Amino acid sequence: MLEDVKQEITQLTEKVANLNRLLQIPVLQKRAAELEEQTSVPGFWNDPHTAKVVMRELDMLKKKILRQQTIGQKLKDLELMLELVQEDSPASESDAIRKDLEEQKKEIAEYELSIILGGKYDNHNAIFSIAAGAGGTDAQDWAQMLLRMYTRWFEKKGYSCQLIDLSPGEEAGIKGATMIVEGELAFGYLKAEVGIHRLVRLSPFNANDKRQTSFAAVEVIPEVDIDPSVAIKPDELRIDTYRASGAGGQHINRTDSAVRITHLATKIVVQCQNERSQLQNKETAMKVLSAKLAQRMEEEHKEKISELKGESRQIAWGNQIRSYVFHPYSMVKDHVTGYETSNVQGVMDGDLDPFVEAKLRKEGAGKQ
């Protein structure tokens, strides 16, 4: 039995070596050293924007290098433990090794995923939006269900999320919502969820209890650091204020605290209503606008828009990336990877990791 464990450790060691070559550790170490030198140059902190960008990259590199070193050391420790355990040793000792081995497998799987998530914006926070599509009231209810599902998932990932805009539905649910999601690799993970999500169920809004198909779209863009050198000029904007709607405290509906900003040249519109003051709403809306304009600039220099936000498709039949079936059977199926589960309730409670990881691994395999 211990021979099987030894073989698995050998296989994991070989896998980690391959991942290290893919990650190019010496290159990362050289780049980290260069950035460290930059931080020690007199006047480095006089430019807050550049300093923030440099420190973000340096922090990411240090985490990757440390993770690689930690995993390598744990594998060596495991090999040493195995050498000390004999076939006739107490079962508790071999059980402990197997437990450590399983934990190491999980850590290496996460390490592999972190290498896949090595894109320019993957380690940025994310601006996450949901919009109801075809399906009327059912679609608006579905959008609200998705908002709950993702909020639960953010909690499981340890991400913090700030709801900045919420448009209530006419009868139930929501027409749309926008959040800023903060955490390690937030955009990297969330980009896997971009697309049309379809729901099939018995409609609670239909007197005849008929089966209804509804759609909602998920869009994700990376939050970018605002560069003062490309600041948005006031004459490029139209800023409207209005009375906020929905839940949000006593200030809601008493003052025109909500802000809608239109970038005149591109017709991009952003709005924020969930902060406590008009000034705070304006600052948050400008942050979202900057991200959307940065995205637009990226798209102008790329052949495939999907690299940042996925293809723009009608929120209706034939375009879904995932189906959630509540009736006549229970199943959630991803149409990109083929991954599926019958545990619909678990998914709706935020158990999304298998879907997200399957999508990212599929995309990562295509790039290698």
C-alpha cells in the first residue's frame, strides 16, 4: 500500500516540475528583483499611481514564488516521512501520510490553476454585472436568484463585494445589478462566468403553472488603476443625478444622491446609487467608467473581444453558456466544458468552483 503512495508522490513531483517550467520561476525572480530595485529609488512613492501598479505586480510575483517554494518543500517532507514509515508501522502513521498526500494534491491543483490565471488583469478586482434578458418577470426573478448565488460564492471565496447599482424589477426580481468584487484573482476567476445563463422551471408567476425558460447575462470587466495621465476630462461627460430607488437606508428616496454618468464620445453609461452621498456615488461611478473605457481601449487593440468580456450576444435562446434545469429534472450543465451536476440546490447556494475551474482549465489547456 505504501508503494502506491510513493508512486503518487513521484508523479506529483514530476507534475510540479513541469508546472515550474511553465511558470518560469527564474524569470519571475529576475522580474521581482527589478521591481524591488524600483521601490528603493528616491522619489518612487512620489508617483502614487506608478507605485501602486509596481507594488501590485511585485506582490503577485512574491506570492507565486513563495507558493512554488512551499509546495516543493512539502513534497520533500512527505518523501522523508514515507522513508521513515515501514509496512508494519501503526496504521495511524500511514493514515497521516495519506491525509497529507490528499491535502498536497489539492494544493497542487490550486497551484496549477494560479499558473493558468496569469493574464494581465487576472489579479485585479472585478466589476461584475447581471442583467435580466428574455423571459419577462421570470427573467427578472432569475437575475435576482443569480445575484444571490454569486454573492454566496463570493463569501465562500473570501471575497468582499460592494453593490453599487441595483435596478428593481417591475413585479419581482431585478432588471440588473452591478458589484465591485475584491479579492485575490477576482477577475481571473469571474471571467469564466461571462455569458448567458438559462433557467428552466415551473413559473411561479404563471397561473397555469407552465414551464418557463428565462435568461440572464453575466458580464465581468477588470477594475483598473486610474492613470492621471489619461484622466477623463469633465467636458467629455454628462452627469445626471436622480433619486435612488430600492433598499439602502433612510437616505434613499429623500435626496438626489444617485449618479448617472454618460461618456459622450463612446456613449458608455454607468450609474451608482448605493453609496450614502452623491459625492461617493460619483467617485464609484467614475471608477467603473474608467474600467469600461480601459476595456474599450483594449478591445481596439485586440482581434478578439472575448479576451476581456466575452462575445456580446443576445440574452436569449441559443446563446447560453450554462443551463439550470429545475423541471422536469434537476441538472446544471455547462455547455462550454460539458461539466454537469444534479445538485442544483448546492449550485444555487454558491457551489460554483467545479464549474469555474473546469472552464479555466479548458481555456488554459488550449493556450499551452
